[in-house]
Amino acid sequence: MAHQDLRIAFLGIGLMGSPMTRNLLDAGFAMTLWNRTASKCAPFQDQATIAESPDQAVQDADVVITMLENSDVVEQVLVNQGAIAALKDGALLIDMSSIQPSVARRHAELAAERGAGYVDAPVSGGTVGAAEARLSIMAGGSEQDVDRARPVFEVLGKCTRIGPVGSGQLAKLANQAIVGITIGAVSEALLLAAKGGADPAAVREALMGGFAGSRILELHGQRMIDRDFAPGAPARIQLKDLRMILDEARAEGLTLPLSQQVHNEYLSLIANGHSDVDHSGLLLELEHVNGALLGSKALRSKGPKGN
């Protein structure tokens, strides 16, 4: 099926949804957009149809994509506001939000009652990955439904089928556990080195070539050194994901001490007023606890507040 023959409804035109929509439009897909704050759809009004409600957005769509903030919002849009009930027979619902695996499984059942397919397909890569079409897409669903979704996924990044419905969300929880814990590790390592008199930028560069090298050290380590905490992925979202990790762990009878500790640190970060800093801003909480800043560059950069 050619892209122009496939109509996509995209619900959630936020930090992630906006660049994803841009890439899908550029690929030639016909699109209908909906967002709770309608003004966020405005940049696309000449290329896409703007719907007034979720149920209106999905009624003629072959593929429906949701990219919303959490399980509660997804439930509100898909169930309470009638999006699932308005799906046409044979449609495919792709939820690219990060939600509880159990919620994904229930939404899949509701979609099946409408004769629609379902794939849970959370992503990793942040706003940069979304803009550059380099998202890592973790898909849960039948092989048939995931294959149906691939023409869409190929425009957004790289898809890996993890297993049945809900397993995409489990993979995202695994991803977010590693991300959150590693941000904590990088924060502690750089602050330790800087407090002892080392240049954190040189430490980061040296570590990048060794066994401690990681994408987090590369990108978020640089953010910490530059004190650039404008959100790609806000800290409140990282906290939400860590809560889901711990909820899932409890449901499976697991104890995850590192995830619990990092959860508590993000909780304190947000309690101290930093809910909308980037998740690499966990450094701010570590600095607060220790009464120390990361290096002399940090002192020089603490001029008038820009954003």
C-alpha cells in the first residue's frame, strides 16, 4: 500500500509527537491530528486535517498512533473520550506512549472487540531521535500486526518486535531502568572527579574510550558539564517510568534496589522544583545533597537565568 493510500490519525502532538508527525508527513502519509492543546497542531494545519476530538480523529484512519504522557492520559483518550470505540473495522492501533504493560494488554482486548489490531510500541531516543528518525521502537503484538506497522515504523526509526502485546512496554521499562540508573552513576562519577580537582570534561573524554563508555556518558555527561538541562526527556517522565518499573517489579515479586534508589533521587529532584528539567538534571539533586557544584565552569555559567 502506498503511503498516500494509508491514512494515519496521530493523537498527541507534543515534544515527541511533533517531530514524528513531521517525518510522517514528509514521507507522504495522509494524516489527521489531534492534541488536547489544539495550538500544538497549528504548524501542520496546511498539510494535515486537524480534528476536534480523539473519536473524530480516528474514525476514518487505517492506522491510529498515540504518543501521550502516561497510562492515565492514554486511558482518558482511548477509552473515556471514545477513540477505541470509534475505530473502524480492520484499523491498527499503535500506542507509542510509555504505559503499564497491563494497560496495553487491556487496550489490545478493547481494540480486538472493534475488529482492530493493536501494537504497543514505546520508543527510546528522545526528541533528537524523533527529529532525526532514529528512534528505537520496541514493539509488542502479533507478528501480523507488527508487520502491518512496519511501513510507519520505518519512517520513524528502527523497530524490534519483542514479543506479544505488553512486551514492548516491558522492554521500555528495561531501557528506562538502565537510563535512570546510569544517569545517576554518571552524575556521581563526574561530581566525585570534579570535587577532587579533576576537570570533569577531561574525565568524561577519558572514560568514553574505556569500559565505562556509554551513550549516557557521551550525551548526558556533556549536558551536565554544559549545564544544559532544557528537556529532551523531562525528569517528571523519568520518575513516572521508574514508578512503573517498581510497580511491575512488585507485581512480579522482584526487589530492584538500584531502581528504588534512583526513583527516590528523582522524587527529591522534582520535590525541589525541577520537574521539567531534562532527566540528566539529576545532577542538580546530587549537587543539592552535597552542597557542591560540578567544576569551575558551573560557577562561571550561573549568570542571569535564560530559560
